[in-house]
Amino acid sequence: MRKFLVVALMLFIGVQASWAQADVISVKDYLKIMKDKNTILISARKPADYKKVHIVNAVNINHKDLYNNEPVKSMLKSPAEIAKILGSKGVSESKNIVIYDSGTGKYSGRLYWILKYMGAKNVKILDGHMDAWKAARKPVTRMPSKVKPTTFTANVNKGMNVDLAYVKKAKGNSNVVLVDTRSPEEFNGTKDSKIRKGKIPGSINLEFKHVLNSKKMLKSKEELAKLFKAKGITADKEVILFCETSVRAGIVYMALVTALDYPNVKVYDGAYYEWQSIAANKVK
């Protein structure tokens, strides 16, 4: 019996240690570091929502401020421009960065991916977002947080971001899987849209929201592994993620890379919006 308990405890510790690699942080663990001068909390919620209420000491970064919208909407500004904006918000690449949103994971995931792309070393998403914070009865405020500008030194990870030409070349390769993280209705072309309906030929659909559970927390490693395996999204393949503008791809990127240790995951920043904007590109 004692031997059984020891083995069970070792397995439990192993699972916990493995899960700790995922780039999420609980409210309990965030509270342990929140007063550290090298920790910064980012609200990725819309500016209007931030003004209504936000977690104490959170600074607001609107993902839309990081885009040029050229040649199509939601494409990133240059690394130098992004670094300047991040620095003005008190964010440096060496800080412990924690991000939250209203719970969808869309905007926190997008900022997570951008920050990692820019070379930030330690970025995590607050598990459960605002709901978890309020459930723990922790302080919120309407007062904007004071920002002490700093310098963000970019060290761009070019391998995280691919362009249209790369996707065209990769499409049809049996070692590559194109994953569209939009809703099934968008993917199937049954949702009203101002752009061409449909999907990139050869892509598969896995809506971004499925990596989170009903409490808006990242699903367990086992649940995620089962989810992606069922879709044929396996670690031996190169995975290219996108949605309409790739905002929704970020949270899926985080789940694959940090919870499941997938070695070759990229985001197509131009996304379906860029793809369909070129008449010569077929949609299905």
C-alpha cells in the first residue's frame, strides 16, 4: 500500500511539473509576484471595458494599436514601432508579463503571441481571466494605472510568423497542417460576411475557444492532446495557425507550444483576410 501511494505521489508531482510548463498562471500564483517591480500586468480588454473596471495595477494595451492595417487589416507594425508602443506602456522584454482579457482568450492570446514574437522572455496568461479574479474577491478599479515608460528591446523570432508566399508553398504538403481557428460557420461559409466566404483550400477547422474549459481556463494537457489528435494536428507536423486576422490564433499557439511542447508551430499573420483579398487565390 505504501509503495502504491509513493508511486501515485510521484506521478502526481510529474503531472504537476509538466503542466507548470504551460504559459498560464493562476490568480493564487500571480498574487505571489504582483508586487515584484519586475512584474507587469496587462489588460488586453477593449479600452472602453478597461475604463469601466480593471484589475488593480493593470495597464491597458489594445492589440489594434500594434497594427498597420496594410496591406490588409490587423497586420503587424514594424518591430521598432511595436517596441516603442510596448515601452511606452511600461513593458520591457525582460519583465514578468501577465496578460488577461474578459475570458475569451482572443485578445490575451494575440498579445501573448506578439510579445513572444518580439522576444519577451517570460509571458503568461492569467488563467480564468477577470472571472477568476472576481471569484477570488480581489481588488478592481476604474482608475487608470500609472505607467512608468521603459525600453523594450526587440529580438524578433521570425520563425513564429509566416507570410502569404510561405503558406502557398506549404499548402498541400503532407507534413504541414493549416489550422483555421475561426468558427465553423465562418469556415464553412454559412455566416454573413463582407469578405469572400469560405476557407483556404486544404485547411482544417478547430475553433480557438475549444482550448479553454467552461471556467475560461486552459484545458488539461490530456484534454488538449485528445482535442488536437482528433483533428490530425500532431507534433510531428508543421502547424500553421490563422483565423480571419489571426487574433484568435494566439491562444491556440500558446496551448500547442507551451502545454503540449509542439516543436514547429507558426502563425500566418495575414490570415484568411489577406488570402481572400487576392482574386487569384482560390477559396473553397
